[in-house]
Amino acid sequence: MKSMTLVLLISLCMSLGQSDFAPYFYDNGAGSSNGNLGLFSISEDTSVGTHVYTLSGSDPEGEPVTYGMTFDKGSKDYFSVEPKSGNVTLIQTLDREVQDEIVAFVTITDGRNKVVENVRVFITDANDEKPEFLNLPLVVDVPEDTASGSSIYRVQAVDRDLGSGGSVTYSLQETFLHQLSFRLQSTPSTKFTIDGHSGALRIRSGESLDYEVSRTHFVTVVAKDGGGKYHGKYQVMTSTAIITINVLDTQDSPPVFVATPYFGFVYEVSVPGSEIFTVSAKDGDQNNPNTMHYSILSGSDGFFSINSTSGCISLTSFPVQLRNELYELQVKAAEVGADRFSDYSVTTVTVRVVDLNNHPPTFYDENGPQNRFELSMYEHPPEGEILRGLKITVNDSDQGANAKFRLLLVGPSRVLRVVPQTVLNEAQVTIIVENSSAIDYEKYQFLTFKLLAVEIDTPERFSATAEIVINLLDTNDNIPKFSSEFYIARIPENSPGGSNLVSVTATDPDSGLWGEVKYSIYGSGADLFLIHATSGIIYTQPWASLDAEVKSKYNFYVKAEDTEGKYSLAEVFVTVLDQNDHPPEFNQNYLEKTMIIGAPVKIEAVDEDAEEPNNLIEYSIMKADPDNIFDINTSTGEIKLKPYIKSMEIVQNITKQKDGRWSVVVQARDRGSPSFSTTAVVKIDITEANGLKGPMAAFLMQSRDNPMKALGLAVSIITVIVLVTVMISTIMYFRNTKSNRITPARRIIRRRPKEPRRWIFRPWFGRSDLSFGKFFTDDETRDNTNHSSPRAKPPAPSAPVLPPPPPSERLRSVPTVSGSLASRNTSRSSSWRTSKSTDGAQRSAQNKDGSGISSALVSELKMRIEQKINEANQGYYY
């Protein structure tokens, strides 16, 4: 039975060594960052160039594998794969809202067998989308009598993100516009509110709309998402839209009489039917006004009548029949609507009985008749403001049409206007500001107007003229203004402290102290500079030292400020010009270099100047004995032998020195003005190329000047060997444990203790593969010496000794593994000779011998590796 098992094991090992299986991917699941890319997900905000995954797999025969990735025809290549390492890098920008998954084909091959797997990469969401409003532009028409709390509109916005980043809440900012005294104003309003979740826009509770007060409201709606991460940071994204709310007029306001108070006149020459005066009223609801119906309620005594449609008041009898000089008529204006007369208003019309036209118009103030009125006022009064400092009254003592005249204001166009424009008998003259910007002290210190009163319907056309003089007073209505928005200055480095940099200029057209400007500077780059407060000259601090190699660019702000704190800003950009104040420098004044014939050596000097050509270096050989053996690259500093020198024999023929050592004086000179130079002595040891070949030889030659690099490689090799030894021991332990559980009885095979073998390390510097060296026993060394081939075939592997079944009451001991590394044969699997210790009481004697030998071999293995590597490195470097 035991013999049969042994034969099967040997056959299995031989068949595995001869089979060629396809490589395979590791399937590490959805949460892993390496494997076959199965169920892998990536955030859409991942930056291009990021290493996102590592393809990993294996070949059953231990062959090196390479990786690849392809995509469907016509689709973008979102990832690239490094064939050897399997590192997957993102090369296209991702957008989940456009494409939420990527189909790719990943491949693994050992050179003969290729495996292709179809995988899906899922793109996860990031908060990169703003809410977007629907149904733009947003315009709402609302009747002014809409009840408080009513919903008038529903705002809708969508966010294409998922989760909290796709939820949208609403809030609003609100302003409204209204027309008042010919001025368009915008003031904050709180008449509306919005439901944060549904977007329903409502009239705020307790508020109402009024067409006569405000016809249009502009409400800014803010749509905000629930927030989320984007590029690792939490952010909340918002969008805004403006809702235009048009208030519709309804019939809720009474009529309004225009241009009250009303005065009418009856003249001596009037006849029945003569027009005395015409009243005018308009519906307070201006959007859809009703027609007016006029009537006289009282005060006419039967002498006056009114046209119900036009509002014209007429005389019904001759003037001689009038018993009073003054009549006050109560006139009613009623709206004619669907329910007949709805709202109405009443006003008073005063009718005076007058005589013939024998008096011209006259202007008065509080002191009597005047033809000149003077006023002092500040510039830029608000538009629509009344000039209350002017107390002007105009009067015509005649009666009726003789006392009707027109007022005109002659002067700068559309600056002021006069009210009223038509006067009957007497009126208070009102001057109103129409163009505030034209009343500017900086343009005019005073303004002059002519006020004219000219009769309208009289043949005489009597008139009067008065001069209005307005003395303007200055206000601080201007801010200082720089001559440029930015200033550019240049200054050489190493300039002494207090050096002038640039002069800035700002002007303020205001008068007096308001026009005086003071300068100051601030900003992170202003520490090294000062500014004269009145002249605007910027100069360096007395202690400042500018160095272009430390910092060559500065920028800061200058502020021009008047006495009341009004100011403007300009930005100053300062460039520190580089001067050639640093010579080139070598790391050492005495350099040692080893030159292999056919290969150059490089020297390097550094110039700390900031700009070209001050930091550009040219190299030259100043002295060499003899001087015809070396060439130098003036730009790179590479020194090489003359082309005709191809061996050490030629070198030794040139000079009497047989050791191949030269001292070369090399100069490094910059290209600045003035130019600086530095020299160094380079000790060059010329040697021929080593006979070693392959990657290891190249590595040792490259690391000759850096022994720590070679030492690091040696330590890495030792670490790998130790890890392999531990791994093999662990595998053999689990195999022994499994065997002990299955087999009820084992035959104990006692092995005869063998003499410890002495290990010899031989570096393989001539190999082109990754092996660093090889270990041989004394016997193998002798065998290799007697054969012409350096790679002798190792002995056939022996089957492991089967241990007896362990007693149930005794703990198992961990088996140890000992082995020897043999030369590589044609198969790729390493040949190992292993021995396993047995469990139980029968193996106590063997533990003393076999375990001791195994431990000694492992310890000696590590010691010999370190010793041989150190000896090889010391022999090579020294």
C-alpha cells in the first residue's frame, strides 16, 4: 500500500512539471483593489492619471504573466494597464450622469496561453451637478386681491446626482420695484414665502398685494442640493432663478381728481354756455379703468352746470345775474361699472367772478413783488425733490381768462421743471429736480434760470420774468481715482534700501479737504515697500534687501483715500531683475572620477542666479597633462577620451604614467555680464571595461560610486531567501498535519544522520536573468569541476518520509524543513530535497539529530549568503 502511494505521488509530481496550464486572475471580490477588476466601482470625480486598481493573477507553472485591457469597438478607452505590474490608470474623465458603467475585457497571458475576462466597472456618484430649474423664465400673473397664504406658483428644479446630492430644497431672496415720483426703486420685501421641499410659492400670511403700490415683484429663488463629497471634500451646490410676479389690477380704488385744487372764473363779457372750468378724474385702478360720471352736488345756486361725461363746468346765466363774487361748487366723480355707479370721489371747484384784463402776471416772495430769486443747495439732490428754499408765488389780478397764463422755465435743458405749467389767477410756484446728475458742483458752481409767466388767451399777452440763481454747494460725491488700474515696476536686485520703485497718481475732483488724497499700501507682498502718503512715490524699506534668487515677484495694493474714508484701489506688480551675483560652484574643489574607456564621466556645477543667461554654465578644460587626451561637452560637462583612444595600451603610450590617472583642471563659467567662473581639479582614473556581462555587471558598474545601492540589493536578496524558507516550512507543516489526519497508521522510517554539508556561494555575474548567485555543496562542487557543463543535473527529488499517526493525548510538534538549492535544470520548477520530522515518541532520537542539522543548515545558509556578498562587494570596490 505504501509503495503504491509513493509511486502515485512521484507520477503526480512529474505530470505537474510537464503540464502547461493557462494563467488565471485572482478573484478578490468587490471591495478589493486588486484582482480581476470584477465588481469594481470608481467615483466619477476620480482625477485622470490616478492609479485606481491592480490586475493580479498567477500562472500555475510560475511563468511571468502580462496583463492587458481592451474595450468594445466605438467606446472610449477609460483605463490603461501597465503590462507587467498590472497597474490600472484612469485616462479619461468620468461622468456618471452620462455613463454609469464601463464594460472592459481584461487579459492575462504567460506568453502561450491567454485568458480574457469580461468585467463591468461601476461608476459611483459624486456631488458634481447643480440643481437645474424647469420652465424658465419664471413669470407669474397674480391678481392684487389674492388672499394671504394662497399658493401662486410651484417652482421645480432637478438635480441629476444621486442620494443627498440629488435632493433639492428651496429658499428665496426677494425685492420689488415700484414707480414713485418718476423714480424706479428697488427695496427689500417679505411678502412671499416658499415651501422648502415642494417649491410652492405663497403670499406670506398677513401680507397682501397692491397694484397701486407695486406692480411687479422680482423674487430670487435659491435651489440647494443636499450636499455630498466631490474630490474628497464635502460641498453643497446651489442655483438661482428670478421669478417675475406681475400684480394684476382689480377694482378696489376710488376715482382720483387730477391737478387739484380747481379754480374757475366768470368774466364780465361771458355769456350763458361759456366754459368756466373742466375737472378731470381718473379711476384709481389703472390697469382696467372705468369711465367717469360727473355731477354737481351743491354750491351752484342754479348758475352753473357740468357735462357728465367731460367734466366741463359751464355758465347758465349772464354774469350780471350772479349775486356772489365767489362760488364753491361740490363736484362728484363716480365710476360707471357693471353695477352702475360704484366708487366715487368729491372735490371743490372755486369759481370767481372777474373783470377785464388790465393786470400782468407778477412774481412774489414773502417780501412782496420780486424779479430775482436766489437759493443755495447741495449738488446732486434726489430726482423729484422740491426746491423748498424758493418761496415763489405768481398772481394775475384780473379775473377769468384774463388771469390765465402759462409758466415756463428757461435754462439748461431737462435739469429742473416747473409746476404748475398753467395757472389761473394765482398759484404757488414749485421747482422740481428732474436730472440730478446735471446738478454737479464740479461742472458748475452756480446755475441760472429764467422763470416766465405768459398769458394764454388774451390779446395783450402780458408776461413777467424772474431770474432764479442756484448757488451749488460741494459734497463729497467722488472717490479718488487712479490713473491706471494696475502699475508695473521693475527694480534690480541688491538695490539699496529706500530706492524709488514707481509713482502712483490718483485724483479726487471734490473741493477742499474732500479733494485731498492720501496713499497707503497693504497686502502680503507689501512688507518690503513704503509709499509716500501725499506724493504716491513707492520705495523700498530702508532695511529691505531684494534678492531675485529668493523671490522675484511681488504684488500688493495701493489705496487712495480722501478725508471721509472713500477710497479706490490699484494693484502694483513688482519684478526683481536678476543680476549676475553668483559664480558657478562645484560640489567640491577636488573631484575623483573613474572613466571606463568608451564611456564619459560627468561633472556638474550649479549657479544660484535666478534667470538666464546668468545661470547658464559653459565648461572647459583649463589644464591637462598631456592636453590632447580629453574632450569636454561645454553644455553638459561630460568629459570623454579623444575618439582615437580605444584601449589602455594607447593611454599608456601617451604618458609615462602606467596607472592611468590624470589630473584635469576644469573651469565652469556662466554667461552673465560680468561673467564669473570657478575651477575644480578632477582626478580621473582611466580603466578598461570589466569582462562581466549582463544586468548584474551593469548594475555593479553603475553602483560603483554608490556602494549603498549594492548593499541594499544584497539585503533585499537575503530577505527574499528567508521569506521563501519560512513559506516552504509553513506549507510542509500543513501537509504533514493533513496526512496525519487521514492515515491511521504510518511506518516509521529512520534516516541515518548525514554529515553536514559545507555550502559554497558562487556569484553568477555572467547571467542575464534575475538570479544573483548559486549555492553548491562540496560534492556538487567536485561534480561541477569534473564536468564541462557549469550547470550539472541535480539528483532526483526524494519523496517525503511519512510520519506515524500522532497520539490523541499528545500535542503535535511543528515539523521543520531543510533543503539544498541545486543548479537549474531544463524544467522551470526548482528541485528541493525535503525531509519531514515525525510525531510521537518514536521521533525523539531523530529530533536530536535531524532538527539540529536542519536548524544548522538554515543558519549557515543565512551566514554564508551575507559573508559571500560582503566579500564580493569588498573585492570589487576596493
